Amino acid sequence: MSGKERPDNQILVEAGSNVNPSSGQITVGEGAVPFAERVWKITIISALFFLLFHQELFKLFKTWGTANESHGMLIPAFSLYFIYQGRHRLRETKGSPLYAGLLVMLFSLVGYFMSLQYRIGYSRPLMMIVMIGGLVLFLGGWPIFRLVWLPVLFLVFAIKLPGGLHEKLTIPMREMASAVASVILNALPGVKCEATGVLIQGLHTFRQGTELVKEPFSLNVAEACSGMRLLRTFVALGVAMAYLEYRPLVHRVILLFSTIPIAILCNMLRVLLTGLVHLYIGPQYAQGTLHTIMGMVMLLVAFGLYGGIAWILNNLYEEEEEEEVLVVSRFTEPEGKRE
């Protein structure tokens, strides 16, 4: 019988249970919670949570249906996967109720109803996340909360940024992308252009048969080309990879913060490619399906750059294996000659 097989009469016992050797009776230990009890507790809490926040949940699902926020539907799945990865530690950890969680839950309720009264849209889904954190803190205490705080906080990536903050972040990114693209386009033969804010205007001179054609062109780095979607998606994936991979803390921090310049660089490349397609293939191809494909290609490039940085970190140094040296004293007599 192999090591993975078990006899038919062997009973799997849940962690935290006790077995009486004489009678074989199984009793649930002090720290264990019966499976049925866990199920109905989770069911009741989930139902109450849905009744309280069902309007915001429906709004989130509707927001995730748009192109710029479609990544949001994957965030809860990643959070659940994080918890699944740490399921063994959660089973071994004994939690105890902490009444400070009630204060967090009360703060969430007050903040939610105030945001409804004063029509503050962004704080409503945030209060849902605060409520989840308060529930974990109240039911499991600090031992459980310290194991699941990141999966709970990770849900922030599923929330759409406020309009004012989104605009303040996207406009500098759009201007930076247009400035870099105009510099590179000016290096091409027959192209002369300049960037004014998010607009690239210039003249493309080329020969068509025997005639010299001077064609003006204009490129507008729209909000969809700001790179914010790529930045948010890639930062979220960077957090996920840093959490799931077993690396030194310094490596995780470097990989996490490298996602920001990688996303900005890839968006600049996307704007540049759009300009090249506009000039040399046709303006009608610089939008629509081809434009979407270029965005997907840039995501693959971003993953490649991220993987390259991870490879460099892995090969910065090699751990030397410690060799065990057996030291034998020359004054020690063989065992056979000892009396």
C-alpha cells in the first residue's frame, strides 16, 4: 500500500477533535467549530449583509460591466483565493470574539447612511469593505484578522475611483504619454509634430508616386488611452503576486512598486504604436478592434517586464550550501581498542 492510501476502516478526524482510545468515540475539541454551525452562521451573515448593501452590490455589478472597470469582477475571486491559500493556518488558529469589531461595524453603518444622505458615492462601497473587516474582527478577533486583512483590503481594487480623483490622475498620464510619443515621432523621417497637452498635431510628408504630399494629422490621447485601467489592473495583480509568492520582503516590495513604472511605460508604447498606425497604415485602423488588441499586447509586455524583474531578483545572489565538516581528533583511539 502506498503512502497516500489509507485503510478502509480509517476515519478522518477534523482538526481540534479528540478520540477516546478505548471506546473510539470522537468528541469535538474546545477550539473546533462544527461544520454545520459554520455553514449556518456564514449563511445568516451573508443574507444580512446582502439585505443591507444590496443596492451598492447591484451598482458594482453594473459598473463592472463597463470596459474600464471590467477587471473589478475578478477582484473578489482573488480575495477568496487568498483565503483559500491560507485555509490551513485558519483551521489551526483559534479565534475569539473581539468586541472592538462592533465599533468598526457601527462606524461602517454610520458612514454608509451618512453617504446616502449627503450623496457621497465613493464612500458607500468602502463602508461595505469596512463592514467585512469589522465582522471578521468581531467573530474571530486579532488572530483571524491578521490572517485575512489583506484579502479584505484587496477588495478596494474592485471599487471605481471618484471622478475628480480619476481626472487628476489621468490628465498628467495622458500629457506624459503624448509628450513622449511626439518626441519619438519627430525622429521619424518626414514627420514633424508637437504635443500640446493631450493633443499631438503635426505634418506628415511623404512621396506618393512623383508627387510630394504634405498631410496634416492630429492625435488626441483620449481618456481610454490614459493607462489608468492598465495601471490599476497591473498594480492589483502585482499585489496578488507579491502575496502569493514566497519571496523575501525586499523582493516583494520591489516587485510591487515596479508595477507602476511598468504600466506607465507600456501605456506610452501603446500611444506611440497608435500614432504609427495612424501615420503609416491609416487613421481608421488606429481605433476600434486594432486599438483593443494593442492594449492586450501591452498587458503581455507588462507581464514580460514584470517577469524579467522577478528573474533578476532571483539571480542577484546564489545561496551557498553549507558543507558539514566532520572533525576527528587524532588523539581519539578507535572504539575497538578502548577498554
